[in-house]
Amino acid sequence: MQVITLLGSAKKKGNTATVLGWIEEELKTMGYTAERIYLNNKSIGSCLGCAKCRDNPDEIACVQKDDAIDIMEQMISADAVLFASPIYFWSFSAQMKALIDRGYALVTNYHKPGHTSLMRGKRVGLLVTGADAFEDNAEGMFTAFDRIVDFLLARKSGELYVGGCTTPDRLPEESRNQALELARSLAG
């Protein structure tokens, strides 16, 4: 099984990257392949809203030829995809949000007969880190992710919020075990 992990943090060694590393290690221990894509190093333009991607529902028909195309191709080819982002202003980081918006090219006929997706049935998960508690902070991000999963016709296979983050060496003690559990749920 191949899992693509999408690191949406600007920090390669921050809280999100640290927890994501635990998940990737567990997946590898289980015999799976885990490939991290560090979005901050990628050129991902914002969605233009041109709807040219609707012209061919059988491929990623986006008019922009940047790194988002390759990333989405890897997502389609993988068995599972894990979205990992710190929470910024009650939502995804800019790096992650740009890729999510470009995911518009993966779906056709949303809310219409014939709704289809290049991600249909794909296992997806969500990892979020933040300084504050879940309540009055991260709920909207998780609700948005549920809607993204529905839009993609994917299958949510796990989610985790690690709050109380300051620095990677001070992550809450139980967060490692929760990360390992997320890895197992992603693997099925």
C-alpha cells in the first residue's frame, strides 16, 4: 500500500512535521510505503475558477501547468492520502488550501447526476496541529474536511487534532500514540 502525505506547514521540522513523521514511521513498520510531499517547496497556483477542467472529466484537465498537477496525479495513484496542516486562523495553511482549491479539477458534476471524481473511493485522512484546544478553534476545519471528502467521493479513514502544541520537543505525551492509531486507521 502506498500512502502520500501532504505536509502543509512552512516548517520542515515543526509540530505538524514531527507528528507526521511518527505516522510515516508506523506505516513503514507496517510494510507500507509513505511518501511525503512538502507543499511549501512546490509551485501551486491558486484556482483560476475558469472551469476548463470540466472539459475532460477523465483526467486532470487544469490549464495551469505547475506542481499541483503532479501532486494530484500522485494522490490518484496512491492507496491513501493524508492531509497534514497546522491550523491557521481556524483553517488550513495557505499551502494546503491552494492544493485543496486546485482539487476542483478532480471532480465533475458536483451536486448533479453523474457526480464523479478521480479520487472516488480513495482512503483519506487529516492531521491537524495547533496551540489551542479543539473547541472554538478547529471544529470548522474538520467540518470543511468532511465536505472535501464528500466532494472527492473519497473515504475518510481517520483524523487527528493535536492541540497544546508549542515546540516539537514539548508535544503532548499522548499525541504519539494517537498518531500511531491514525496510521493504523489509514492503512485499514
